Amino acid sequence: MADNQSETPFSVRAISERIGAIVDGLSEVWIEGELSEINIRPGSPTIFMRLRDTSADMSISVRCFKNVFDSVAPLEQNARVVIRSKPTWWTKNGSLSFNISEIRQVGVGELLVRLEALKSLLSSEGLFDLDRKKPLPFLPGVVGLICGRNSDAGKDVIENAKRRWPSVIFEIREVAVASAAAVTEVSAALVDLENDPKVDVIIITRGGGSFEDLLPFSDESLLRLVASCQTPIISAVGHEKDSPLLDLVADWRASTPTDAGKQVVPDMSEELSKISNLGNRANRYVQGRIEFEASRIQSLMDRPSMREPLTMITSRREIIEELAARSRRSMNGALALAVEEISGLAMQLRTLSPQATLDRGYSVVQKDDGSVVRKASDLKSGERLRLRLAQGEVGAVTE
């Protein structure tokens, strides 16, 4: 193959034969999927089928002999099986097929075991934890709705939501919710709504069904996609008794599509009633407050000081006048006592004063320098003296 050039191309047959040689060298493999087609031709020993991957929109062609098919009959369309087969390349038409040597139908019991194992795995990863669940918006601007084509479940959601809030807006994605393409189409619709900034909450819904019908809503790829979404998700799959794993991963589980319509928006009549009740409570409170304050004002007005305001001034004036009289009496008493004390001190001063001695006829002899003469021997003849009398002074000269 590496030596092949544009000048020496392979023919279609040659390349088909080369592919066939490679495929023929492959060994048998076990494959699991869902039988999307079963083509039984009357009189033909071979039965042709298509095996679909439930988590992806793809399928492969398989075939088996009638005795192999009958060994697990009855097999119906959408049955989940595990096959052992060997790939075969048809050189003539360039198609790949798988020849089945053994078929095993996957029973409900085995599916339950697988779902329980998946449930334990997701739980250990925290995908069911309450603290990661996002609260629903009180009044979403736009509600995303993923439902079946022309399904009653989708109609129930819309009808019940509009009964509660008539102006609610829906962004609807109708997809397959029961076939093998359910996982792929629901996932694509979820990604589309998640990327729409106007959508505030997303509802995934379908009506009730068998255990196998609800298996797409327990698919691991879909569950991980739901867990990664930033928009709150409401699961409304089946009825109350149905419990796909989507109910555990979603942010809110509605028991029925009708319940989802009631949960996604508030009831306008209830909200108007609440507003009316709050308005009445506010009015009653304000009225009560006004009456209380009016009562307080009236109580204050009924007080004597408010009925006769001058009483307060008169009483205060009497107190002030009494305090002033007391102050005057106290001040006069203190002044009289001080005057009497000063008079006594003045009398004592006059008694001890030299003036009193002079008044009795004595005089004070002083030299020129002002010193008092006490002894005659202190004087010299002809020394000038000053004589201080009771009234006035005279000069003198010693002899």
C-alpha cells in the first residue's frame, strides 16, 4: 500500500479485495446493541438484521442462520442483545457485515444489575449529591422543553404551566424519546438549549412506558451531560413509580409531566393573593402604627403640663425665686459676718497702731534717714530731727 502512487492507482476491486483480506483476518467479537430491524424472508435460511448503538446514532448490518435466531426466539424489534460474530467484507459491493454464531438476549434482570452498578458509580462520583443541585428560578424568562414529537407529556407540561402563568414562554425541542435514537436526539437537544442564553430552566419529559422504553433516560452519556449543564434541569420521565437514573442526576425530579408544569412556574393567582395579603398586612401595620402614635400624642396632650403650659414655668419660677432669696440671704449673712470681722480687726489694728499712741500726746522722733530715735545718746548736738505728731510733722535741732 505504501508503494501506491497516483501513476499506479489500485482498482476498486483490488482495494476491496485488500480490505477483505484484512477483515477476514479478524477474529470473532462480542457486540451489544439493540435490534432496530429484523428482516425474515419466507423460505430463506438467513435472517438479516441491523444492530443499533443506543447511545449513538449509528448501526451495523448483521445476519445469522434461522436456527441461531430461533434458539433465542422470540426476538422482537428493539430487543437488547449480545451477539458473537465475525466481520465479513463483501468484495463485490464493498459492504461490511457480521455473521452471527451466537445470540444472547439481555434480560431485565441483567439490565437492572448494570443500572445498579452505574448508579453506584455515579453516586460515588457525587453526581447525585444534593449540594451540587442548582435551585430552580422563581420565574424563568424562557423554559426549555425536550419532549416526544406531538407527545401528550409535552402538552401536559405546557398546558399546566400556562394555567399557572399564562405568559410563560417555551423553547421546545421535539425528539425521539422511545427509539434507539432517543439518547442521541435528547442529548443534541439538551446541548442546544444549554447553549441558549435565554433559557433559564430545561424540562426533559416523556410519558410512562415499560422498563425498556425508559432505558435511554438511564444512559451514562446522557446522565453525564445533564450533570455538566449549568442550566437547572427538571426530570419528568414516566409516572410516580418510574425511576430512571435521570431523576437522581437532574436538579429537580417531577413525579409526572403535569407536576413539572406546576413546578417550573409559580401560580399567578397564588402570587396575586400573596401580594394582596402582604398589602393588607402592610396597611394594617401602618394604620396600627398611626393609631398608636396618635394615642401617644393624645396622652401627652392630656398631661397637665400640656393643658396649662404656664404651670411648668410658674413652678420653675417659684423654685428660682426661692433659690435667689436663699442666695441673697446667704450672701447678706456672709457679708455681715465679714463686715463684723473686719470691724474687729480694724479695732485691733487701731489699738496696736502707733497712731493711737500719738493720739494720746506722744510723738515719734526720727532722724533724716527715717530711723527712729530711741535713746538720747544716739543723738549729736545740732543734728536735725523730724517729729511726727498725732497730726502733722515738725522739724527740730538737737542742743
